[in-house]
Amino acid sequence: MRKVFISFLVVAAILVGAFTSEAAKKKVAVLDFEYGTIRDRWWPGDWDIGKGISDMMVTQLVKDGTFSVIERKQLEKVLSEQRLGASGLVDASTAAQIGKILGVKYVILGSITQFGIDTKNIDTGGFGRMLGLGADVGVSTAVATVYIDARMIDTTTAEIVAVAEGKASESKSNVKVSASDRHRGYGHVAIGGSGFDETILGQATRKCVGDVVKQLSGKTTGTGGSAGGAIKTKVADTDAGSKTVYIAAGSGEGITVGQTLYVVKVKKEIKDPETGEVIKRVVEAAAELKVTEVDNKSATATIVKGNISDIKIGDNVSSTPSL
């Protein structure tokens, strides 16, 4: 019986750890990528490369494990209700609006600036006719190149908190193909599908998407909240009787149950005597809080140190005792 009980505790601890880890992940939504700057739209008519690459990025983000990613159906439902498109053409403020409705911390959008295949020919000339290849056909090296520019928007501030530039190429030698026919064969595969992944263009796309995800993940690792830094939010309300503080951020911003937060007040601003610009803020932690409850967009905390009477709606809340 004792062994069974101990085993139960071990399993429970593992499950709690898994749930806590999942809750700590920052939530993100990925919009379709824009590709209007690409002049040569050679691909099949049923290809939506913006949606295809967005879906590939969602898959890679899930594999990476840094973020909790919103499902596409949920995203499309919100876009439909708000009468917005999923295209990366939306601006930062609109992206932030979408993100707030979805309850995510970040929205990823951007553009595909290069997507295609080029060839480097060794002209066969008359030998091409002799070989039955045609005069304009040579033995070539086909090079697939994909460039993606991505931006990550903080839905709280509508600021761009991280950017990534992905570039990838894959090549295949000894290809007998004319320059005008270098994209032949792609009409029979679906972008993002297994057949696509077997092509050099598919391999270059996967590599480029992986590079973008790696850059964004690296730039947003830190103690929750804003990219690479501490959680910074506000006091939403207080309850003097229970010494409870309600915080205007939740699991979407990386806040977890048991986390320590601080109510931080600016005591003094130091200004440049000539320009009047604030060059330094003297701050102090007015209270130390312990988070007791978290949902998607808010958190509840109790006071560990400090007085409830010193805490006002709109006061700064941070995961460090500074701003």
C-alpha cells in the first residue's frame, strides 16, 4: 500500500510539473505571411504560400516548445468575427487587437520576400539536340531560395518586441532542365505536405522557417512577460478586506501560481536640466505579492510584505523589484 501511495505521489508531481510548465509558456498566434513583393508568382494557382508557411511555422513553434500556440481554427473564427483577414498586411495595432481577443501575449506576422528556384546552366548547345534534350536545355544546378522577414508584436503595447530574418537555400546538381521550366513538377504537390518536403524548395522552406523560430525563441526567453525581460503590468483592482490584489495580466503573459511579484512605485524622476528628458527613475517596491490564482488575462495575488492601503489601481507590477 505504501509503495502504491508513493508511486501516486511521484506521478502526481510529474503531472503538476507538466501542467505548471505548460501554463508558464507565453501564448502566441501566427498570422498568414504576406508575399506581395514577390514579382514572379510561378507557383500553382491553388497554393497560398502565406498560409502554407504560417502553418509550417505553427508546427515548428509547437516542436520548439517555447510557446503555447493558438490553433488556426480559433484564429480564423476571431478574424471572421472581426471581419479581418489573416494576412501579414495588418499593422501592429490591429495585430495587437487580434491578440487581445485571443488572449495571447504575442502575435507573429511578416512577409515572404523570396520563394523560388533558379538554375545555373552548363549550356549543351548542339549536344543538347544530339541528346534529345532540346537546344535550350543544359545540365544545371537548381538552387531553391527562401527568405522570410518576421515580426513579433506584444499585444499589450502593440510594440514590435522581436524581429527575425530567415534565409535558406538548397541545391540539386546535374538537373536537365531549361530555365523556363525550372519549377516543373510542383503543381502536383501541396505546400507543406510530404511531397513538398521531398523537394529542394520544401527543404529550403523548412530550414528557413526553423531559423525564424529559433531566432524568435532566443529573443523572447526570459522571466516571462515582455521579450527577453521581466513581467511588467498594472494593478487592476484591490480588496482591502482580504488583502487581495488583482493584476491585469495572466497566463498569456507568463504569470504562474506561486510566483512572486512586486508592486513598484516611482518615487522620483531625475531630469536632464537642459532638455527636461527623464534620465533616471528612483523606484521602490511598495509591496511583495504571491500569486494564488491565474486565468488567461488576469491574476490574483495576496500581500506577503507591505500594506494594502499603499496599493492603488494603475500601480506598476513587476516580476523584479524595479522597473
